[in-house]
Amino acid sequence: MKFILGKKQHMMQCFADDGSVVPTTVVEAGPLVVTQIKSPDVDGYVAVQVAYEEQKESRATKAHLGHVKKLPGTEKAGAYKHLREFKDIEEMSAGDRITVSAFKKGDIVTVTGISKGKGFQGVVKRHGFHGGPRSHGQKHSEREHGSIGGGLRNKVPKGMRMGGRMGSDRITVKNLEIVGVDVENNQLLIKGAIPGKRGTLVEIIG
């Protein structure tokens, strides 16, 4: 299984061999450093822990620096902003590096990220309600949700569709195609849109 972490950049258009336009998202991905291998004997499951995006050591905790310093072949501890795990992977060892060269044009990947936050929204935007009729004496309640089904109940049922915080959800988009790999600049060109704003951390699994 191929995997990598990256940051969403901008969208652009590419041209296929037949001249058609392909909407593309640019992702700055990797390089990753494998920091730990989880084993069933010690941890109870199989996984690979990776680190992404170096930062100043002064911004990291001592626990983080001590954990990363155990890497074989490292003279001093590094500091990374992100640590993530990918399960059911065994063919790696601590200290290995993962780059965009693991992917190639035409690969089908799954991208997961945090969607854009939209703040507090009403039921029309959040749930697609149509609102009330513009006649029958309505003045300021065209976009209200209307009755929530009172009567015998003395509380609001769980799952009732109402206004509230919208966005900032973990979204997974499957069956996206890689249309280009730029090894020199650590970039992947992925067909279509992916969740999040510019700079959002995304997980790419192929």
C-alpha cells in the first residue's frame, strides 16, 4: 500500500493527451520519515508511524524529541509538526523515508482531510431546507426551520436537523486519479477537488 502526507496548495488546469482540460489540485507531499513500527507483540496491532514537516526544536516537547531521537542513524533529535499512523503495513523499518516517487501517473488514490469551516449556519444552507412559503403573512421567517415536532415530547430528539456549526469535518474522497508527479518539488497533481483550504493537511493512500 502506498501512502503519504501532504498539504493542499492551489487548483489549476492540466491538458490531457487528447487536448481535454483536467481540473487538478496541487498537493505538496512529503518527504516523510518513519519514526516507529507498531507490532502486535508490543502494541497489539500492526502500523507504521510517520513524521511530516520539520520545525524548530524549540517548538517541540522533550517527549517528542526523545521519541524521534531513537531513529537509527540520526545523530540528533529532529522536530516535526505532524505524526500519523497507517495501519496494516509491515514492509518498512524506522528511519526510512517516503517521497512522492512512490506514486506514478495514473494511480488511483483516496484523499482524507478536514473540510473548510463555515461557522454557524441555518437549516437552508446546512441541510438544504426550502424555507416557508413567501405568502400567508410571513415577514421574517422565510428561512426558518419551522416546527420541530413538539406535543408529547418534552425535549428535542437526537439528530434533529437544525442550525449549527457547519464544516470542519473529516472528509474522505475516493477514486481520485494522479495526473502528474513532480519529484523535484515534492508535488502531486490530483484530478478533481479535495477537502480543505490551502495548507490543509491531507492523507493520500493508494
